[in-house]
Amino acid sequence: MDIKRKTVWKEIREWGLLLAFLGLLFATGAHTYLQRAFLYTGWFNPKPTPETQMPPASYDLLLQDTAGNLFSLGEFKNKVVFLNFWATWCPPCVAEMPGIQAAYEQTHSEKVAFVMISLDENPARAEKYLQKKRLHLSPLFPGGADSGSL
């Protein structure tokens, strides 16, 4: 019985240390660096679908900017479109933002459009986040977002 009890307490201690470590990562915001490291290693690279299996792109998506103006994704039809769905509450989204900002600075032109569609319920929160982090990306929202709700 003593061996079993020691094993249980040892396991509880180990889990406690692991949970405390993870809590510390999230409390300090350091988890984004860990996520970036995993993304950098390529362990989580998706396998692309061959072009022959992909349906043609649809430009029917209705979008809204922070001023409330509605427009269609079709306005970017003759451009290369970097389309990203993101949210401030999504840790992988937050981790990839500096890389997207760097890509924006290197490639943004009349021929390339960065369409950053925020899935935050409060559009002001997404805009505030981008300003706070000094990211020069304009948040867009699925059409019909008004008064802070989607």
C-alpha cells in the first residue's frame, strides 16, 4: 500500500509541476514564443491539396471594415490575396502576427492584398489589439458586424 501511495503522490506532484509551468507560460504570455518555435520547426505543417482537387475560388464573401463600410471580397479579384482568419483570443493567431506583419512590409503593393478577417465578437477589441502591438494590418470582419457583435 505504501508503494502505491508514494506512486500516486509522485504522479500528483509531477502533474502539479507541469500545470504550474503551463500556467506560468500563459500568465506571462511566453506561450506565444513556444508556439512560434513549434511553427518554425515545421512539425505542424499542413499537407497541401493538389490544385486539381481544389474548387475555384468564390469571391462572394461580404466584409466590413472598422468604419462600417461593406464590400465584397471580389474587390481583390485581380490581386494576390493573403487571406487570414484570426482572433485575439486565439494563441496560434497571436503567435503568427509578427510574421504576417513582416510579410506585409516586404510584399504589400498594388498587386498584393492582405485580408485579415477578425472573428472577434467585438471589432473594437481586434482594432485595439493591432494598434497596441503596432501592427499595420487593417482588421476586417464578416459582413454585418455592427455594434460590437457578429
